[in-house]
Amino acid sequence: MTIPQPISADFPFQSRFVEVNGHKIHYVDEGEGQPILFMHGNPTSSYLWRNIIPHVLPHGRAIALDLIGMGKSDKPDLAYRFEDHVPYLDGFIEALGLKDVVLVIHDWGSALGFHYARRHPNNVRGIAFMEAVIRPMTWDGFPPDFRIGFKMMRTPVLGWLMISAANMFVNKILPSAMIRKLSATEMAAYRAPFPTVRSRKPLRIWPTEIPINSSPKDVSDVVQNYSQWLGQTDTPMLLFYATPGGTIQEPELTWCRDTIKNLQTVDIGAGIHYLQEDNPHLIGAELAKWLPQVLPAKAAAE
């Protein structure tokens, strides 16, 4: 019988900072070679990838950033809409001089990553994604278990009370969207970046940015544009999915398989939305198998 590898609460990586648009972005940068950029979503940080990063180090340079306003990155007074995050991601990649990047993306990190790849196709060698925003949504197609909660979070005043005042996205939604129970240490790590009402503004804005029934229109247009690109590009992609899943359930899985030309899929087993907390070592092992297919021959050999 195979004994499951333990899921560690430790984050044994050196913190680094780079200035982008006048503010500091926190990131970790481990290993050498071709850049593999990990991008998180709401309400997480680079901490989400802690058990996956070690698996890819034989194949390249693992970089995981904290989005502006999240994790240990600065929390300037921004609107924190999707469009506000884009120049910080673009600026981060430019500041570090990352070329021929492999993106590993999740949640809002997936929307930012797909949007970047559509605009910079020659700088992206491959994309691994999980629980992603792959196309505009409708309320009828929104996961039923989360529909009522997200409608409430998108309601003025009520959304502020739920997320900014009560910190429900971290305290309730995050642990409810995975199979495994997080330890007290892990929950403390996820709570740490958001100790005050003001610091939780990004967490509150993200739910209002989800393109549902074409609203908000600007984000819906962005997602529609990269959704069309997903059906046109030959960029190699790897999709991790789970049962029952959250944003990627059977209809979305079928759409990806029917639409994306150069796609491989991996079933990680039981999981909802934060798959990196339910089965990180399988994700890491499968990433390690896939990376030599997309990295340059020299980088793969090294």
C-alpha cells in the first residue's frame, strides 16, 4: 500500500520583493533554468503553491508571486478591479525579465494568466491550469453550491459586511471549497495578509469582477477574447480537474477538451476549488512529467 505524502503547512522559501509601478510585489524564486510562474487567486497567495513547487525544481526556475494587495505584496489604495491587476502582472514579468514562461494558474490567477498569454503568445511556452475562469459565466451555469453566496457578495453593503467586516472569504469560503480540513497553522497563514477591514478590499472586489451574465462588461469582454484565443492557439496546456470541482465541472471539462487543441487532462480525484490543498503532490508529480514536453530541449536536459 502506498502511504500518501504528507501535506506540509511550512513555507520554506525565501521572500523576495521587486518594485512594480511604485509598489513592492512579494514573490519566491527557487531553482534555476526556464521560468515556471505560479499565479494564485482569491483569497490566497504564493502560500497556496508551497507543496507543489518542490516537484518542479528539477525542471526549471519556480517563481510564485503574490498579486498586488494580497499576500505579502503592498496594499496600495487601488480599486482592485481586474484592470488594476493587469499592469502589476505585466510589470512583474518585465521587471524579472522572464522569457518563454510556463504559466501555472488558478482562479483569478488563471484569468490574468490567460489574458497575458493572449496578448504575449510568443512569451508563453505552456499553460497548466486548474479551477480556472475559462469563459464568461451565467447564473444558471454558476456552481449551485456557491450561487447564493456569490449573489450576496456582489450586493453592495451586504458584500462589504460579509467579506470586509466578517472576513468570510478566508474564514468560511476558503475552507468550504476543499475536501481536506486545513490545520490551524495553515488557516493562520491564509488569514495573516488580511488582518483589517481595509486590507480585505481585494477579497471583496474579486467576486464582483466575475463575468456573469455579461456583467461587468469590461471583464466579460476580456474573458470572451481569451476564451476565443483558447480555441485558436497551439500553446500546450495541462488541465487539472477534480470531483465535484467548482468552476471546472463536467460541462467546462467537456468544453476544454472540445475547444483547446493541444490539451492534456489530469483527474486529481476528490476536490472542489482549492485543489492545491487537496492533492498537491499529484499535481506536482504530473506537472513534473509534463514540463519536459514544453520546455526547450536544453532546459529539460539540465
